[in-house]
Amino acid sequence: MKEQSRIANIINSKYYPLLLFALSFVFVVLFSRSTSFLYVYEGFDAAIFKQMGLAVLKGKTLYIDYFDNKGCLLYFIQAFGLWLGGNLYILLMQTLSLTVTLVIWDKTIAFYRDGCFRFICTGIALFLLLCFYDGGDLSEEWSLPFASYPIYLYFRYLKTNKEIRKIEMLIIGICFGIIAFIRINNASVFLGFLAYLFFILLQKKEYKKFVFDSLLIILGIAIITSLCILYFYLKASTYGVEEMLYGTFLSYFEYFDYKDPRPTYYYVSYFLFLAICIFLLCFNASNHKEILIPTLLSYALFVFSSGTRCFIHYLISVIPLAIVCLMMMDFEKHKKINLILILFSLLPLSSYLIRPIGFFINDLVLNKEPFKTSYSKFHSCIQEIPETERDSIYNYNLSGIGAGMMQHEGLLQCNRVLYSPLAFHLPTLHNEEVSKPFIMPKWILLSGDKLLYQDDVSFILENYDLIDHFNHNTQYIDGLNIGEMSTVCFYCRKD
């Protein structure tokens, strides 16, 4: 009892948010491999996002000069951090974002649980984030506070009967707008609650409030949308707006069904976690339709909007829903069953810890020097390229690895035509030149031992000279099948 009382005093202390900030800072420093000063290697999706942020700072027009299939606000976040001073400032922004997220989660849990279990729920949520963390600085991570806040307002309404105020409805619209221009499917986790809230208004025949609240949410979305459209209109007129809307929304749905086969256990673990969370919810909240229905609807929207790829880091988005499942558990009636269900959910996830913890051990303890070696080789190649040409390197098949190696020294050419070999191959670029002004890339950076299309190989050998090559070791822990050894090749156009 004394221990529980001590924990309750800590949680209810005015210094508790500072504790969460410190916890967030330690978490991000240890595991955000793409931004933490502890690591050398940046080769993750976040490296591509930082490339887009760097393009903003260099005055380029996103989606026209440089392309990626995420929302522009994600790149503006990166640009702001780089403008402030680089990775350290992005890391501090991540820390602040995670702190706000943990505070919102804690306040939501507090409506149903207090003391020790409230603390445990927050701890499990942070454990889930670690399991799904993939280098850090991802769209799902940045969306969390904006997705969690509407869920908090919904449960505040349920537990206190306090109406969601007009300004809060406007903020919900703004939250949706922000997530839409980061990655729209990340908003799915709170849309079920919002839909059910409006269903209640219709059920009560509060039509005036229904219309007014709807308009406030639309206004919030319109504010964010208008600012994004205005920026791109000023940059490149209607063409800039069209390309931004394509890159933010339409290209996402094109990417949605892209077939990228994963090992069977990826799909099993992915859907097993979702299934156990849903079963936990149904088992404990079957008599609470005001919780069961919107949470299930949100899960359905998440699955429907996530496509067929089932990447584990997508599950970061559903952590707020997992928290709902946790805080609804009735340990007084079904303690053993609930504990077994939690273990069935958490034990398979422990295998995912190999990745972030493996990064930490390997990069900082066992194998840091090979990364330094391959980075120094890469930068010796970069030094041979004139600064005026460092924004014309085509990253053929190294993805985040190549972007991370650049270390903000230049831009990897990545417009819509050269977005990815998944969509276009080099020989087809001749046809693209007919419809769009295009200059063949001066430099090509590729991984020689990865899958190359034969037409591309022939095209490169015909039009480019091999300038340099070296091995890049991305093996995280010897003996574990995580990572790879790549032969990085630099080609220069013959003319």
C-alpha cells in the first residue's frame, strides 16, 4: 500500500510532466537512430524525410523538384529542425512531441485507472512504442499527439459529461488537418470516436449542435489545408498545388496496394497483435457500447486504410487504441484471463526488441567503426563531386541508406520521374522527356548486389562510367539476420 501511495503521489505531482519529459528524452536519445547523437548511421525512412526538409531550405519546390509520398507538414517539421541546427534540434522536437503524447495518454488512462495501474498502462504504451520503433522520426511518431488528443476529449466527455467546447472542436479539425498533411491514414485511430460522437448528437436530435460542430471541424481542416495550398501556390502556382495534392494523397493510394512480400511471421505478428487487442476490448468492454463501438470502428478504419504492406512501424498509430483496451481491463473479475491475454500480446512483440536494442548494442558497443569507415569512404567520393553537382545524384536503389549517407551535404535527385525504380526504369526516361522537361542525372548511386533490372544495367553501362565503389556494412549484430552488406557504386554520366 505504501508503494502504491508513493507512485500515486509521483503521478499527481506537478513535476510529473517533467519526469515524462526526461523519460521521453532518454527514450529518443537511446532509440531514435536517425537523429540521436549516439549513432553514426542514419539510413532509415527518416533520412529521406530530412532530404525533403533540406530541399525546402535550399528553396526547392517539394513534389516538383524533389518527391516523396508523404504529406508536406512532415517535411516542414524536418526543415524547421535542420534550420534550427540539425539532428539535435529534430531530436528535441521529437522529445517534446513524445512528452505531450505521454501526458495525453496518462490523462486519458486516469479516467479509468489510478495509482500503480495507471503508471503500468503508460509504461506498457511506451514498451509498445519501442517494439514498433524503426529508427525514429517517422510519420506515425509525429502524428501521435494529434491523434491522441481527440480520443482524450471523447473520454473526458464520457466520464465527466463535460461537453467538448467549440474551440476544442476546432482543434480536432486542426488535428485532422495536420495528420492529413503528414500521412492521412494515421488519423484513422480517432475517426471512430468522432463518428460515434456525432452519431450520439443525431440520436439525441441535437441537430443544431451537430451542424455547428461539423462546421467547426471543417473550418479546422480548412485552415491547415489553406495554409498548405497557399504555400505551394506561391512557390509554383496551380502546378505546385496539383503536385502537392498528388504527392500527399493520390500517390499514397497508389503506394497503398504495392506488393512488397514480407516473411510470413510479419503478417502473423502484425494481425495477432491487433486481434488480441480487439479480443481484450471485447472481453472487458462488452457492456460499454459507447467504448466498444468507436474503438472497433477505429481499428477497422486503420486496417482498411493501411494497405497490404503491414510494416510493423504502422502499429505505432494504434497505440492509443491499445491504451483503451488496457484501461478497460477488469482485474477484479478476470485477473488471470487478462494477464494471460496481455502476455500473449506482449511476448510475441519481444522479438521486435531485437531491432532497436540490436541497433543500440551493435552501433555503440560492438560494431561502430565499420560504419565510420564506410561513411568516410562515401564522403571521400562526395568530395570528388563539385558542390554545384551534389544536388544531382540519383539514388537508384539504396533508398534511406543513400539518403542517410549524404549527412545533409547534398540532395539525392528524386523527382516524380526518378521517384523509384518501382515505378519507372531508366530506359523509359526517354519517353518521359517528351512530356516533361528532364535532364538525365549526372551521377547515379546504387547498391551493386541488390536486384537490378537488366534493362537498367545495360542502360547504365552504356551511358555512365563507374567512378568508385566500396563496401557498406549495415549488419547490426553478427549472427542475426538483421541488416546487410552492400557494395555501393558511384557512376558518372559519360558526357
